[in-house]
Amino acid sequence: MSKRTKESRRPPAKIADVARLAGVSVATVSRTLARPEVVSEETRNRVLAAVRDTSYTPNISARNLRVRKTMVVLVAVPNIANPFFAEILQGIDDTLSAAGYGLVIANLAGPPEKEARYVDLVCAGQADGVLLLCGHVIRSRDRDLRDAHVPLVGACEYIPGASFPQVCIDNVGAAREAVRHLIKLGHTSIAYLSGPQSTILERQRLEGYKQALKEAGIAAAGGLIISGDFTFRTGVEAGRALLALSPEVRPTALFAANDEMAIGLIKTLQSGGLRIPHDLSVVGFDGIPYADYCEPTLTTIVQPRRELGASAAAELIALMTTEKSAVRKDIELPATLILRDSTCPPSARNRN
Amino acid sequence: MSKRTKESRRPPAKIADVARLAGVSVATVSRTLARPEVVSEETRNRVLAAVRDTSYTPNISARNLRVRKTMVVLVAVPNIANPFFAEILQGIDDTLSAAGYGLVIANLAGPPEKEARYVDLVCAGQADGVLLLCGHVIRSRDRDLRDAHVPLVGACEYIPGASFPQVCIDNVGAAREAVRHLIKLGHTSIAYLSGPQSTILERQRLEGYKQALKEAGIAAAGGLIISGDFTFRTGVEAGRALLALSPEVRPTALFAANDEMAIGLIKTLQSGGLRIPHDLSVVGFDGIPYADYCEPTLTTIVQPRRELGASAAAELIALMTTEKSAVRKDIELPATLILRDSTCPPSARNRN
DNA sequence: CGATCCTATGTAATCGATTACATGAACCTG
DNA sequence: CAGGTTCATGTAATCGATTACATAGGATCG
């Protein structure tokens, strides 16, 4: 009886159609859908049947107009093509779309005027919330964004003085752990391949590196810091630089601020004749899928990417739905060092 | 004079505010924004100034409600985490967002009920168009999607009988070209590492492989086809299978249906002691960034990913904006074989 | 039994834009 | 100068929901 044949003509059913079919007013239909407990069981059944028969779905534009929400959140991501962010996005998407939100992805890798367009969109109140996957945006349009008065949550890159909640791992601690691992293996000459100096992420990982060296009583010789920018290319360049060094002065281990650079470095070193980890131990950071595919597989700090995205999204939802923000707490997720094949004790011939 | 200090209070300006400030009716404001040429120069200036002073932006929900559009397109993608799709998405995003559309990304890698939710959303008229990056969805909800009467464009995977325009490369031709390259180098024993048998993509690449062998008069021995599913893991498995073969019967070259498998295969072969390309030439398909990073760099068919995404998006925009579809043409984009280091003539010891 | 309260439902205002139609001024034109 | 155009603008209906307020009928109670 409830199984009608296709009645579906071109224009989608509207609430008035359902009301007519059920013999009630539009208000009752709306109530039935929003708060089923306030209508009598009998009407409820009639309405729900009518909803089914007309395959009615509320028009979101109309609803959003009325309740003054957009059900859209803006996600600012440095670069979608980066597998690290791709997985964070999945976590965000899972959580947000389950709660009925759509997400507009602002890919900052695109032309810069696009970034401006996105910020404007937010300021114009066309998004209910913003998720920042990097400190980038906030620095340029700080004020605009702030007094647009839109809930905001940050993830991945922890910004110390920020006025909004953030979801991150302990970058300093994780970097320290990575370097401690190398020290425990017996390495004393440990280089660091940095990220772009302008990011907070970079400063924190550098800090962790320094702390580990310091607590082990190893002097952080300045020359052991090689500067990179998170790209494969700079990993390759760092590799060339290391190859140019004579074996006696070459470090026996290296901590890279992310996996992509670590992999570029390893490739370059290998084609220059070095054996990894025998001649140089390498530990990376992030735990991108490829780190487990390369040869040798990469020892690295793996970040809980999906969870990072999911809890940032959950936090934002809380902010958006709660009356006047009271949430405001930072969340720190655990990152773990995964031991694979790119590290081993320094070989005898490299010891001094 | 136009540079006012911040007047921005909580509620965003609405069209009535602008009208009041400019001393005109709301209709005139709307017209000024939509078709500036129909209002007198003098009013136009007054209105535009008022727009600036109030930093007015039309409320999209209200507009969409009125004009019965959503300005949203749904993009169904097999897996965002896959770098191949990530770049296509960028092309789509560039084009679509420049035209003012938002995109909802339906990541089919997620839980299957999410896929259903997305299809429902489209059927409920909450999207103006759909972009399919794989044949997957269409096959399961074919009818629903069709009579939802929403403009649809396919990309990447060409579906022969489809009733909607598609933007693809010539998969058969490209695969044939890849294999021809191996043949030209002198190989006569060429294996094929397939994609998932259920996809049309796979059948087309297999077809190209067969055509190339046939035109060279090489019998396609059945045993040379190894089945995979586009993942790194099956590349590894294929590598193990090849290692198990004695060198005399082992093929001297292999064409993989995508790069990820090719890379998995190469890694495995290398750790099994084979030298690539010396002992086995490999050509891949897709041209993902990593193909240029691995060791040796991968000879592969590179697909114009960004353009693929951009023209699919452009085609969809045409469909959505044109009165009653008249567009309906498939677009074929060129894919090119890029020669890198994973292929060379068969070595003497492997010849028979 | 009349006052009071509750429950279930209906009526109509509202969200903020777009746009068909109405209006009125200015300008021709014969 | 009556009547017809054209041009710029205003009035008000409309898109499709949500929800404050009104109302009617029934239960409860002193």
C-alpha cells in the first residue's frame, strides 16, 4: 500500500503538497519532521506516509533562508593534492556531512585572488563556520575574519596565541621523540631537514630536534640544519648536499620535518650510491601512505590524520550549534613513532 | 570619501538597507547588480557606492530560493586520497568556483550509505549538476539519477552508451601507444598488469595492449596478463609473481594499467634483486607526480588531469546554463607517453 | 459546572532576494 | 497637441520553508 508506482513528475514536491495529501496544514508537516513527538501518533503516521508517497525533501535554500544558516563550512587547506591533507579532509568530510553540513574547500594552492574570494564569502556570512588547516590565511586577513564573527577552528598547525580552539598533535614532543630514537640507536651526528621557516609547524619541529640533542648532551652544530620547504624537490636538493660531503663529516642520521622531503632525500642518496639505512638513517614526519611503500620503508611519526580532521570538525560543530561559544578548548591528539626500515645503528665505518 | 571606517555591525546588510541608503527601491538595487546597463548612470553610481559602504553581499539562500537554483554541483570521486583524482579535482574546482558554483565532493571511498545519501540529495534537487569521475554510481542508481533530470557530465572513465557528455582521453589508443613503445625497443615478451576487471577503463587499456601486440604479430599468450586492481598492493603481488618465474620465461617488459601498481611492482622487483629497466622494462599509466620521483623514474602515459577536470566542469556549466540541453558532445583530450628511465631495450641475457 | 490548563493543530508573518507588471516622465511624430 | 514609444524606476507577488501566536476541544479540579 505504501509502495506506489512512480508518481515522480518534474517539479519536486513541496511542503504544501504533502500537507494537502495528508489533510493537514503545512505547519503540522513541518513539525512532524522537526519534532515528531509533538504531533499525535495518528497524524504523524498520515504525514509520514504522505512524505513517502511524494518523496518529499525540504528545500534547503528555503529552510536556510528562514533559519538564517547556510549549513556550509569553509575548509582552508594549503594544498588538496598533498596526500597528508587529503586524508584529513576525509575525516572532516565524514563528520561534517554526517551532521548535514556541506563543505567548501578553499584550496590555497590555487591563484591568490581565489583565497581572497573565499575570505570574502565567509565575511559575507555565507558560511556557518571555518576550519583552518594552516595559519596562512589567518595571518593575512586576521581582523576581517575575526569580526565576521564566524565560528572558527584550527587544525594541524598550532598557533599559540590564537583566540579559537585548535586540534593538533604535540609537534615539539613528536619531533623530540623522533630524534631520541636516533640517539638511542647510537647516532651522535644527526642532521635536520627543515620545513619552510615561516611556519609555526617548522619552528616547533626544530625545537623538538634541539631539545632532544640538548638533553643527550649533543651540541647542535649549526651546519647540520639543512633548510627545505616540505616539497619533494627540496628533499632531493638536501640529498645532493649530503652527497657532496665527505663521508667523515657526513651525519649518520637525519630527521626530516616531513615524509615527502625524507623520501626525496633517500632517493637521491641511493642513486648517489649510499645505502639506507646503513650509511644514513632517516626518520620522517606525517606518516603519509607512501612512507610505507618506498624502499626502504620509512620510519616516521604518524599523525592520526582522519581523527585530526574528525575532531576538528566535531569541535566546530559544537561551536556552531552551542549558544554563544563556551566550548573553546584545544585538543591534543597523540602521534606515534612507527619504526620501519630506514633507521638502524650507525655502521662501524661511520663511527668516529 | 568612499573609504569609510568600519561600520560593520553584527547583522550583514540586506538589500533593503542598500536601497534606503541609496534612496531607491530594492528592485533598482537588484537590477543594478544584475544588469547594470538598464539603470541610469547616476543611480548606478549611487547604488554601487551604497553597496560598498554597507559592504553588501546578496544572501545566496534567498537568491537560490527565488531563482530555483542551488549553485552547487556534486562531484562523485572514487577516492580523494588518490593523487590522480586530487589533481582532477583541482581543475574542476578552479573552473566551477570561478563560475560561482560550490562543489560537494562525494567521496565514494567512504561508507556506502554515504553514497546513497549523495544520490538522494541530487534526486531531491539540491544540486544543479553532477560530475561523475567513475562509472560506479551510474550503474547502481542509473534510473533514479536519470529521471532526477539533473545535468550530468562524466569524466575519466568513458561509458560507451551513456546519455550524457563525457570528457576522457583515448584509453585504448594510449595503452596501444605505451605497448608499441616497448615493442619498438625490441621487446617481444610483454606482460600486462591489469586494473579491476569490472571497470570499463580496464577493458579499454587491455584492448589497447592486445591491439599493439596483434599489429606487431606477437601472440598474446594468456599467461602474460596479471590481474590487479589499481592499488599499490596488487603491484607488489604482481612483482612477487614475476620473481617466482625463472628468468627464461619471465617477460622482459610490462605495461601496468596505472602508475601506483607499476611503482609497487618495481619496488618489489628491485628488492628481489632485479634491475629496472635492465632486467625488466616497465611503463605505467596516469602520470601521477610520484612517477617522476621514484627510482628509476617511470615511463608512463600522462593524462592531462587538470584540463580533464576543467573541461568536464566547463561542459557541465554549459549544460546547466543553456536552455534545454543542446550541447551534448564528448570531448577527447590528448594523453602523451613520457619517456623516462624505466624502459630500455631488452638486455642480451634475457633475449632468446 | 465554570474556570483553567493542556494538547494538537491551524493561520499568517517572516527570512531576503528576484522580477512581472505598473507607472510616470520625457520624447517623438504627424 | 493627442497618442504612441521608450526609458527608468517603483510596487508587490513570489520562491518554500519555519515558527510565534491563536484557537478549539478535552481533561482536570475545586
